[in-house]
Amino acid sequence: MFDARLRRAMEPALGRAAARLDRPWITPDRLTALNLVLGLASAALAAGQWWLPALAAWLLCRIADGLDGPLARLRNRRTGTADTGRGGFWDICADFVVYGATVVGMAIGAGAAFDAPWLPFLLVLFAYYINGTAFLAFSSIAEKAGRQLRDGRSLSFLPGLTEGAETVAVHSLWLIVPGAAWQIAAVWALLVTASAVQRIIAGYRSLR
């Protein structure tokens, strides 16, 4: 819901950070790999009930995820290289692994520590599955039909009630208050499902 505005507000800062990271041994793909490793570490730490280290790893992985794109665009502009889409493909695959793993890790940790039910977390995964299907299918078909939503990213992301900023906030919140994680997950599953329905309707209408 807030992603477009946040991207515009943070673009100058991310651009400056990318320029400072512009070293031969730091590549966009390596930042994406760092995002993946940190995300999996966050999931493992949450499963082991190390809540604050899991939170730190989660936030660091999101920072890495936010910097790989600006660094790639910076280098493409400097070298005059066209975007092949490979980095975007690697990035979305890493994100899907991280999102799924961190939900599972939280479910394991909260279940062990607080006897939290798994059902809300399973519903979050189901809602993520629907959302992922909707926007990936839309992105593919929209490109074929010449109706991409161009905002500088590799894929056409349909806007919705729940986007990246909300996901970062909710995954952080249940690590901050793990005793209420399953209740947070239950509400989150409803919101993500509503967002999935919104994206399906919007995508269907926009492809007429």
C-alpha cells in the first residue's frame, strides 16, 4: 500500500548507498545472495527462539534486498548495459524463499515457546501463494500483451493493500512480540488474502 511512495522517498538515499557500495567485489547478485542467507538465518534463529537476533537478521536481509536493484541500475547506466532480467529473476526467487522460510521459522519457534497453533501461519503461506501467483502471472501476460507496469523494477507488480513495506513491518512485529505471533499471523493472513483478491480483480480488469 505504501511501497510506491516509500520508493520515491527513499530513492535518493538508496542511490547514494549504492554508489558507496559500488566496488568490484560487491555485485547486485551477491547482495541478493546476502539477502537470501540473512533471511534463512532469521528463519533458523526464530525457530530456535532467538527473537532479537532473528529480527536483526530479518532487517539486514531487507536492507540487502533494497540495495541490489539500485546498484544494478547504477552499473547499467554507467556501462550502458541493457538489463537482461537475470538479476530480477534471482531477486524474486530469493524473496520468495525468504518470505516462506521466515513464516515457517516463526511458526516453529512460537509453537515451541508458546504452544502457538500453526494454522494462522499456514494461512499466511497460502495467502502468499495466491498473491505470488497473481502478480507473476500478471507480469508475464502483461509483458506479452505490451501492458507492463513500468516503475523501474524487473516485474510488473500490481499494487495492493499489503506490499513489501507492510510485510517487513509484520514480520518484524511478530519477532518483537512472539507471544502474540499467531494472532498477528491470523490478522495478516486475512489482509494478505484480501490483497490477493484485489490483485486478481485489478489484473483481470487491466488486461481487457
